[in-house]
Amino acid sequence: MLPIFDKNFVVKQVVVMKNVVGQIPRGEDFYPRNDIIKRIYVRLESGNHLYLSAPRRSGKTSIMRALEDAPRDGYVFIYLDVEDCNDQEDYFRMLAEELEKSEAKGTLEKLSNRGKSTINSFLDRIKSIKVAGVEIETTQSEALKSFTLAFEDLLRELEPESKLVIMVDEFPIAVENIAKVHGRQAAVQFLLANRAMRQRAKNGVLFIYTGSIGLPSVARKLDPAPTINDLNIVDITPLNPKEALEMCKILFRSGKVPIDEVVILYLLDKIKWHMPFFIQLLVQMLKDIWDNTQLDITTDDINQALDKAASNRSNAYLASYRDRLDKALTDDLRSLGLHILNFIAKEGSVHQNDLNLEETRNILEILEYDGYIYEQEGSYRFNSPILRMWWQKNA
């Protein structure tokens, strides 16, 4: 069963959810982020291109998939993950092929004769590009460039009666990949090409970008000139206390785990940073304890689950935070980032007066955006006590 939107763009509450940990919960297993989804729709209604500003494990991909799975009337969503993309032309090929195979193609074709003609002309064009790239004597770059031009022409010509929203996940990583493979200038040109696409697209064609690293810092590092200043930023925040309590109750009830509300409140106080992932991880561990004991969950059980969460058993879920630094950062930033995180894990915090801000400003911004740390009154601490405990033992 898919979530259902009411006239205010709010997802109606589900009462049963599977506890999906580490994967993307969809349909009735997605906890409705009503405030965020409503905010997205309101800004799309105003014709804004969006950037979802969200740290790791915040549920941003689940939110986009929920939009794709159950669009409001008058909307068509296409989702694409470009984490492995390292070339501009390959990026636009992926966008073209995703449109070709998605349900959005059929929806757009039904809108009008002009819409059908435009889509079919575009699809014929990209098929000919593929043939040219293999069978005709031309260079690979000449053949692939046509994907960019074909997609740009489509956005100029397509006038959908429904809003076509193209959602691009891990876009900042694609930008950094292009910079590593082709150089800084190629990455800047890629950002400019995307900006030009957005500006030239017909009304009703909109983009949503997101990623597990901050696009503003990536773009600014490459070039101080404005390349993303037309994007409207939507923050993906942790669950508020009411939402966090409600989500816990649904998950425990769905798993048939007996637990008092006061014990759930103790759990939430220990988790502190109420991103859905950390709630789901602890609920899964408490379900394991219940399966073994068949006794109501207690605060001692929660403390036991927290210890397990910080152990090697959680490597599959939490090691991605460490792996992310290895994959995305240059050697100097990675080394500095690891040094700062190791210090905070051991000491609990570090004050900015003890840091060379000129040297560390960039990595601190990345670590804050990616959800590792936060700053309060000049001191930096781990957002998640669970991640801090894991870092102490395993990083």
C-alpha cells in the first residue's frame, strides 16, 4: 500500500510499518514526513527548483521515493541516483534513459498530441545517438555530446500539463567525481550546464537535487561564481519529539514488542538525534532482545542495545560514515577530518578556539553538513551519541 496525499499535500498516517533498517523504506513502511513533504509541494507549486539539504541517514531518498511512488494529481516524478557518474555526457545519457524507461514517459505522452510528439521525437533521437556512438565513424565525445543537446532541446520544447519533476540523488558526488576525473573546469562547466538547463526549461519542468555531501560547499570550492544560486533550499531536519514518539510506537506495535511510553521516552532521550535511521536501528535491536526474553522492554534493555549499536555488529550500518570520508575527500581533508572526529569521540567535544579555523573551516563545514557533528556555543560535538560510541570503538 502506497502513502496517500490529501488536498494539503499531507501523507495520511500509517498504522503498521515494517522496520526497514539500512534500506529505503517505501509505501506503508515509509514514516510520513508531512511537514517536509508539504513544504516541497508548496515550493514546487511556486515553480522553484529545489535542493534538499540533508545529512547522511536523514531519509532524503525515502522522501523522494515517496513522491515518486504516490504523486499528487498534476505531478510526474522521475528519480535518478548519479553517485557513480563521472562524466557530464554520461550524466545526461542517464537522465535521457531514465525518462525513456520510466512511467513518466507514458504519462507525458497522454497529456496531448504535442506532448506525445515531443517525447517520441526525443526518444528517436537518443536511439540514433546510441547507434552513432557504436556503428558510425565518429568520436565517442561527439556522439555522447548529443545526449546533452537532446536533453536540453527536450526541456525547451516540452510543455507538460502536469509538472515534470526530475529528482537527482547524490548530485554533489557526481560533481566531485567529474572534478577528479576531468579536472576542476569540467566540473564547473557541468554545474553551469545544469543551471542553463533549469533556466531554459519550459514552465512545468522542475529539478530536485540532493546528496549526502553539501552541494553549496562543493560548488564554492570549485568556483566562487554563482552556479546554484537559483536553487531553493529545503532542509531535511530530524523528527520532532511528537513524530519520534509516534514513529517508535508504530514500529514497536507493528513488531508486537511490549514497551511502556516512559521507556520509549528514555530511549529517545538516549538517541537524542532523532533521524529515522537511528530510531529504526535501536528498535531492531530491542526487538531482538524481546524475541530472546519475551519480557517487556526496560531501560536496562535500552542500555544493552546502545552498547551493541556501538559494537562491530553494527559495522554494516555505521561504517558507511567512515567509508564516506575515504571515498569523497581528498587525502588532506580526509586526514584532517579523521583527526577532528577521533578527538571529539574521545574527549566529547572540541572548541573552535582550539582549532585553526583557517585550516579547518572547510572540513568542519563538510562534517557538519554530512551529519557527523554540530556546533553549539563554539564547541563541536557528535550529533548522534550512538555514532560517537561507535567511533570510539571502531574508527
